[in-house]
Amino acid sequence: MVPETDQYELTEKEKPMHITLDAIQQKELKKMLKCGIYKELHKRDFLSDAQLNSLLERNS
């Protein structure tokens, strides 16, 4: 006997979006994501203030 699975349909908000970025936009997005990750690591005390500032300077 196969167990029933819950039927779940994605709402419009949950459906994947397909976004096309040019090379400049891709580079800027990558920089923003890196900075966000660095700030989150700092917030969680994985990076010191000096390390955070150094990484942010390198990526600006």
C-alpha cells in the first residue's frame, strides 16, 4: 500500500521566476550577495570588525 501524499499547488508568488541579467548586472548582484554574506558572518561573530571592513573594501 502506497501512503497518500499531500497535494500542494504552488501559488503565483511561489512559482520560480526566470530573470535575465546582463554581464554588468550579474557582476553587481554578485558583489551585493558577497557583501550580504560578509555582513551576516560578522553578525554571527564569525568575522571581526577589521575582517568585515577589509572584505567590504575589496568588494566595493
